[in-house]
Amino acid sequence: MSEPVLREVYIAADPADAHVNKLYLADEGIVARISGEQLQSAMGDLPPGEATAPRLLVLEADYDRAKELIARAESLHRYSSDLPELTPWACPKCSESVDGTFDICWNCQYDRVTE
């Protein structure tokens, strides 16, 4: 009996990314295997990047569907261009500059949403 043919379907940013995508594929009925996860522990001795990145492998028969599912998942996680730009704002209470990702002033706790 011959070994099943596995194909690399995804190069992960880190082990957590690999596991999230592996679970996503499993939810869709596709069994995936992580390869190279242990190389992350060699960082410093090996250069970071694609050579040491964990990879997801799937059966040849599942490759096209897995590739499509991962592409769809990645497109959902990209920043949308129609989101408002989060520019810094000046607190009207204490005049402190606050990063646009926050609605509460870090200095005086002024809440720009509720006040």
C-alpha cells in the first residue's frame, strides 16, 4: 500500500497561525498536518522567514478545496478599505492627544462616545 500524497497548502506566519488554519480546515472536513512547527524553536540559529515557517499539508484530493478555503479566510481577515481611518483625537477635557483606536482618554478617562 502506498503512502498518501500530501501537498503544502499554506505557509503560516507562526505556529498559532498554523493551528488556527488547521482547525478551520478540520471544521470544513479537511484533515491537515502541520510540518516544520519545531523549527520555530531554532530561531536565532536559523534565519526567520519562509524557511522556518510552519506549513500545512493536506491530502492531494483535498488540496484545491483547502486552498480555496484558506484564501477565503485570509480575505475575510484583511483590513477593508471602507473602514474609517482611526486618526488621533484631542481630548476636549484635558487637551491630551489620544490614539484613534481608543474612545477613552488615557489621561483623564473622558469617554468621547458617552459624553
